[in-house]
Amino acid sequence: MATYVNNLRLKEIATGDESGTWGTSTNTNLELIGQALGYGTEAITTNADTHASTVGDGAADEARAIYLKYTGTLDSACTITIGPNTMKRFQIIENATSGSQSIIISQGSGANITIGTGAVKAVYLDGAGSGAAVLDALVDLDLTGTTTAAAVTASGAVTGGTVVAGSTSAGTTVSAGDIALKNGGTQSTVKFYCESSNAHYAQIQAPAHSAFSGNVTLTLPATTSTIVGDSAAQTLTNKTLTAPKIADGGFIADANGNELVKMQTTSSAVNELEVTNAATGGAVVVGTSGGDSNIDLTLTPKGTGEVNIAAGNLNYAGTAVTSTGAELNILDGVTSTAAELNILDGVTSTTAELNILDGVTSTAAELNILDGVTATTAELNYLDIATLGLSAASKAVTADANGVITLDNGFSEEYAAVTSSSNAVSLDLRTAGNFSHDLTENTTISFANPAASGKVSGATLRIIQGSTARTITWNSSIKWASDTAPTLSTANDAVDVFVFYTVDGGTNYYGFTAGQVMS
């Protein structure tokens, strides 16, 4: 009795069978072998989720073909089971269905292969029965030697040694971590196309042979960035320029492209302008630097233009100049020489004292009376608040050559009412010599800014007691008779008056009670 256990499901005639019909069965087997080596097409029922392709025993079936093409329309993936599940074979299967769905090739409960729409895969069926599997026949294909392909599309990574398009002398070589573009006589290029139907491209091109002096490397930035072009208008941010070279007459432009700072070139220059920024509270510095030891800084306006300084913004060596332009112009026409004007160099008058001249109505001719004066700086400084000698009786304050000051009338002193903070009061001898303090809390009293040792600083202090009796702790530098501090009056609004002086720069203050309960 005939069997069909082979992988092509051909009739295997038993010995002594089919007398007289043996040739017919043999011819059928040969036809089925031809079908197995050929091309077959099998349609899937529209929108079917499953499909069975069974190779019949000794009968023609499209599924027997080595190249099997599935057609039909699908709305979801379709699982195709090829039977019988004991058949072992190699097949090339094409998914020619419409509907953009995959087909899944299976033989049993084992592995299966998914073929995307329009794709072709070479598979083999292991025929393992109910657990049969379908496997990718080319998953580990080794193409040793030369392989030619019109086009290659890879769904995964292309790995291995080197891939060459063209030849090694005029083609593209891709190896581990390197791409080499060689050509047959023109400069190599790489084109990057836009996202809209590849309508435009940006091309990178190698320099001409004549421009090279050796191989070069361009290193890309390690952050997301844009390549800078020498002819493109681009905005650069946070770029460090170590030594940018600007052509003679070149300029730094503003946001509108207009000249902001223009550069002029001097042949063999060794000196330059230097600009230094500043931290909080500091001043920006515009200076000079270079090879010379002494370098001037010249500001040159164009034509009749002027160097303008905003009112109140002129400062010389840390001292603000408060004279107006009109007042400074009084010097216009003064004939004193630089040497004569330099007599002022070293004058110790303060800015406030010199500003007494602010608004002086003397003319240039009147100021020129000083032209030729031979007085020294020290002699001119005698004019500071007084006149030399006692002969000028009309002066309110005079001083003789020994430095003795005479006051023709009485004088007034500053009086300061001080308050306590955090149970402490500091009497600043630089601001006043007479003080009063109304007690609102128990307080420690001390002094600040006395005259230098060898000079005398004195002060009077009026203490007014509060509605609740308060106490005073005197600073340890204050000394009292018999080392005993006075006891304050305790009545509300009681007034006690004390006197102090120091001759050693505040190391010791000598205190005296001038009167108590004087309210």
C-alpha cells in the first residue's frame, strides 16, 4: 500500500503495487516535484485572521511551491498554518496582501515568523509535529566572498568588517567607527536632504587637493549646536574668542548691523587698549597695556566734536569734582604756567574747602594776579580757615605763627540726642561733644572715635531718667573718682549731668559728676 510520509507529500509505491499504472503515479510525482521547485500563489479569505495552507498527499497544491506568494485583503494580522506539521522544508514566502497587515507563518505551537506587508522572507519548517516551529533561514547567513546587490535595506544594524560601495580606490568604505569617501577625480561630498520630499540639500565638500598641507580633523561640539558659516548671518552665544583678527577699518556691529566699534591698524603696534570689567561696587577700567613702560591714553573726537562727561560724574583720584563747566571756564585765559599751577599739588584742603570757590565771580584777569606767586604749598595752606598773624583784626578766626588760634567772639558746638539699641549707646566724639540720652532701658554707655593719643577729646552727657528707673553700666574704659561710679537719680525725668575727657586715644576716659537731680 502506497504512503506519503516524505517532505513533498509524493506517493511512495509499495513493492509489487500498481501493476500497469506505475507509470501514471510516477508521472504525477514528477509533476509535483516540478511544482515544489516552482512558484505558487495562494489567496487568503478577505479580512481573515487565520488561514490554513495544507500540502495534499500526491495532489497539486500551491503551498508545495518553494516560492509561495500570499494575496488577498486583510484588516488585521493573519496567522497562516502550513501543514502537515511533520513536513520539513525550505520555502521563500512573500506577503503580497493589501491592507498593510502582516502575516504570521506557523506550523505548530513552536516559533513562528512574521512577514510585514510587501516583504519576503526565506524560512524553514522543522516538521516537529504538534510543537513544530517556523524559523528564519537567513538569520545567521554568512556571505563570505563578494556579494553584489542593487539595493540593500536593513531593518537592524549592519555589523561586521567593512562595507564598500564602488571600489576601495573610488567608493565609500564603512568600517568600525569610520567612513571613508573616495572618488575618481572630484572632491568628495556628503548631501543632507530636507524633510519636504527631499527638495533641497545641504552639502559638505572636501577642500581641493591644492588647499591641503596635510590631513585635517574637524571635531564637532559635544552639545546640541549649529555649524557656523563664514558667509552666514548667525547669532553666536557664549563663544570664547582668544585672538580674533579684525581687518584694518573693520568693525564690531550692533544688532542692526551698523558700526559700533571700528578698528584702525598701526604698523608694528606694541601697545593696545585694555578694558576690564568689575564686580559689584567696582568701577569698569579703560586703560592701556603693551610693550612700552609708559603709555598715554588719547580721546580724539572727530572735527569739532567734544569729549562729554555727564554732570556730577567727574572724579579725580577718588574725589568728586563738583564745579560746573561754567565755573571751570573761569580758568579760560589764565596765563599761569603748568609749574605755577602745580603749586596746588599737595594742598591739603578738603574737597568741601576747595568748593568754597564754587561760584566765585573773579575774572581771569583777577585770577592772573596769582601768576608768578612764589608761595609754597605749606605757605598757601595757612589760608586754610585762617590768616597768618594777628594783624587782621576783622577776621573772626586768626592764628599766629606759633599756631595759637584766637576767637574774637563766642562759638557754637554740636549737640546730639542719642538713643539706645540692644541695651547699648555709643557716643561718637567725631560727630559731637555734647550729648543727651533719655533712658528707655538699662543701658551700657561707651565712646567712639576719640582724638589720637596726645590730643584731648571731651564730652558732656545729660541723662534723663525714665518713668521706670533704669540703670547705666559704664564701659570699663571710663574711670571715676575712687573707682566708684555715681548712683543715678531715680525720679521720673530726673536729670544728671556728667563730664568726660581722654588724652590717650580713648584708653581711659575720666568721668566727673557735674550735677544730679537737676530737673
